[in-house]
Amino acid sequence: MKTKFKLIFAIAVLVAVVVLSCEDKVVNLNGIELDHVTATVMVGSTLNLTVLFDPVNATNQNVDWESDNTGVATVADGVVTGVDLGTANIKVVSQEDPMIEAVCEVTVLPSNGQQITVSGDITTDTRWYANARYFISGFVFVKSNATLTIEPGTIIKGISGTKAALIIERGSKIMAQGTSTNPIVFTSDKEKGLRGYGDWGGVVLCGKATTNKHDDGTGVGVAEGGIGSEYGGTDDADNSGIMEYVRIEFPGIPLTSTANSEINGLTLYSVGSGTTLDHIQVSYSGDDSYEWFGGTVNCKYLVALRGWDDDYDTDNGFRGKIQFALGMRDPVSADQSGSNGFESDNDADGSTLTPTTAPVFSNITLYGPYAVITDNINSLFKRAMHIRRSSQLSVYNSVFVGWPKGLILDGTVGNTPTMATNNTLQIEKCILAGMGANFEQVPDASNPVTPFTVAQIQDYFEAVSRGNLDNKTVADIIGANPLSLTAPTLLPVAGNILLTTTPTFTGNADVTFFDKTVSYIGAFGSTDWTTGWCNFDPQNTDY
Ligand SMILES: [Ca+2]
Ligand SMILES: [Ca+2]
Ligand SMILES: [Ca+2]
Ligand SMILES: [Ca+2]
């Protein structure tokens, strides 16, 4: 051969050898992984999953993709698209060896601003996301031991006209932990300026702690207002979850024409002491702002703004401890049942069934209508404290400002006056300021089982050992300016009697739950704990 052809032949041989040797070196696939084992994607958004081959130079890198729940997420060539809320397993399978596969669990989250309507029962663990808007329609029950977790900053609206309410049943939990700058807000679905009392129902927790209610004869009650969930049991340490930095606005709907058949802003049925409740504001409730029926849950940092009926209502054997609570009333809005700061019954019959209603309050400030204006007060406003029907409510280190009446120890039915006389019911280091009258006799003095006259109540309240005061004015407590309901000044000024009176934590207040290091009377010393998370003008807020 000529030299030129020898060269071409040699190159051809070399190429053939190289090709053959490459074909000999097929690299088998040992396994695959995905770059995520779990991932999230929003509805309508996509997520790219990357396959990691072992070895990286495996010859056959062809794969197939599949989703086990295409209603939640679809996948094509590693691109996952969120379809609806839920989870889907996205699987990638080797075409070389179908036994080689990898899976990513994809959780599909709401898109930003997505409107989600919730109705009926929640029976599995569920999360509500802050970037969505939730709408509650009708009674929504969390049941079957499910936990509802709500992210900080989540806004939930009750759909007006549907009797919307969120009910956490026995054994289930709510985990609603907002923050001081990013609270969770339950509110009306109406536009600002159009919201009102009772636009929706409210939040209801049912627990397994003891109550003297016995609808079934064994210490179990049935929640009122048409809810029908059972409450009560034998576990006073029961845990219904956590609510912190939560606002509940425009709730409290009177559901039927029957008395005592309403939903309050926050209703706590036999909620146990394992539950954490602090930094909660109920505003514009169409019934009581807070009502407890039995149970042992302790609470701190509560606000009742412009409630329709009572600020803090206790019944049926409730005996938790409450420290740092505020109430502010709209002088024009009050309830036919008589709007009180505290209203407390052992039960509706004034029976002596146990456990006895015996909550202990400390560091409470309850502003009545006269703290705001001095005339044209709704005549249905009654007392700062109406303790009746065998209740043994105790209150320490608290101030009550500007109510028509200060205190009534009502013996019309039951033995509440006896409980005061024997000092089971304790009121100490409290101030009544600017009352129309400090004390009130039972309505029908000729009829009460255990009469307790104004003079008797006064003797009880003014006993030197109790350290109470009842000769202060509204101005003594808040200064010359009336209380602003939309931008209240809550801290006492230097030298105010609230700051110069030493609190006491003895008797029924000698319990570990209370912060006994406080040096003041009422809900506030030098720190305004409403800052950042409370809203005193929810009527004019865009949600
Ligand atoms: Ca009520
Ligand atoms: Ca009430
Ligand atoms: Ca009540
Ligand atoms: Ca009432």
C-alpha cells in the first residue's frame, strides 16, 4: 500500500478499537436519589427535582416519573406542579432497572392569598398557613383526636350568616401560637366599617376536666348554642392545646331565642390545666367575651374589648386562675341579661354541686362605661362584679372603674353570701373607683334565701384585713381624660394608687401559677403587654 492509504487504514483501525473498547465499558446504574426527600410547592407553582445517579457516569440515565396523587401534584421530567392542598409522593424510576427508584414527599401549600373555605369536620392533623385566607362556614368541628395547627399571622374569617364557629372537641387540640408582632386573627368576613357584634360564632374549646354540669348524669355536659359537643370528664390536667397571641373579633352570636344558648367570643368548656392560654383579645363579642363552664385552665394576658354581655363569665365548676386581664366597655352596647364585668354562678340553679365554681383572679382592670362617658349609658350595664348562685369566685389585686354598681354578693338563689361570710370567697386588695354605687343588694330583698344587704356587703368589702378601697374616683385611676376605646392609655402614671399599693398573694391567691413578683394593682405596671398584637380598632382594619 501506498503510504497515504496505510495512514488512513491505521486511523480506521484505531477508531474501531476505541469504539469497541467503549462499548465494552458500559457503566451500570447502582442506584438513584432525588435532591429532596421532602419538598413543598404552592398551588399553581412548580418545583424542579433533580436525579442523582450512582455512579454519576452511569450509562443509562433514562428515568420515568410518576405522582401517586395527581389531584395534589403532577410531575413531568422532574418538574412538579402543585394542584391542590395535600401531599403527594413523587417517584422516579430507572428505565434500566425498574427496581431502582427514589421518592420525594411533596407537600402542596396554598398560593399567596388563596381563599380557602373550611366547613364540616376536621378529623386528621391539619395546618392552616399564614399566606392563605381561611373562611369558616358553619360549625367546624376538630375531632377524632386531630390537631389543628395555625401559623402565626394567619387570618381566619367567619362567614356571616352561617353560624360560623371553630369547635375543638374533647381529645383534639388547637395549636395557635401567634407572636407579639404577628398574631393569629379570627375576624368578620365583612368589609371594614360594616362589621358588627356576632358576625360569626367564635372559638370553642371542649376538654375533659371536671365540671358540675351533668347532662348525662355523670359529670358530662353538652355545649350550648346548638353545638352539641360533649365536655367534661375526670382529667383536670387535660390539654386542649395552645392559644397565644390570638385575636377573636366580632364573634359571639346569639344562636337561638333561648336564654343561655349563645356562643361567646372564647368559650372554654371543662378545659384542663395542661392547656396554655395567654395573650388573647376578644373584641366586639355579641355575647360574653369569655365564658368558662367547669375546668381548670389557667390564663394570662386577656383583653375583653367592647363585649356585649359580660367580660369574664364563670360557671359550672370553673376554678382556673387568671392573672393580667383587661376589660373595656362601649357605653352604648349592653345585654338584656345585664352586662357585668364578672358574672359568676356555681350553676343556674345555685346548687352546691361540686366541683364548685371558684376561679381566682389577680391583677385585673375592668373599665365600665363611666370610664368612657358620664351620661347616656345603656341602662343594661350593671355591676363590675356579680357573684351569685353559690359561686365562690375570688379576686385579688384588681381595680374596677366606672360601673353603675361595684359588687353584688347575690343570695337570691344559692349560698354565695355564706361563702363570703366564711371567707371561702375572697376579695382582697381590690379598688372600686367611680361606681354609681359601690354595693348593691339583691334585687328582691324580701325573697332571697340568704339575704345580703348593702351594709353586709360593705362590711365584708371594707374589712381592714382585706385591704380593699372603695373611695376612689375615675380620675383617681385614669386621670382627667376619659378612656379612649380605640387608643387607650393603659399604664398608670407615676404615683398612681395602682402603683403605690402593694399586692398580696395570700389565701386563695397563694398559688404557683400567679406571678407574685408584681408590685402593682390592676393589669398593668410599667409594661403595656397589649403592644404589637392587640387591635383596639378592628372596625377600621383591612384584613
Ligand atoms: Ca354566655
Ligand atoms: Ca353571661
Ligand atoms: Ca354565665
Ligand atoms: Ca350577663
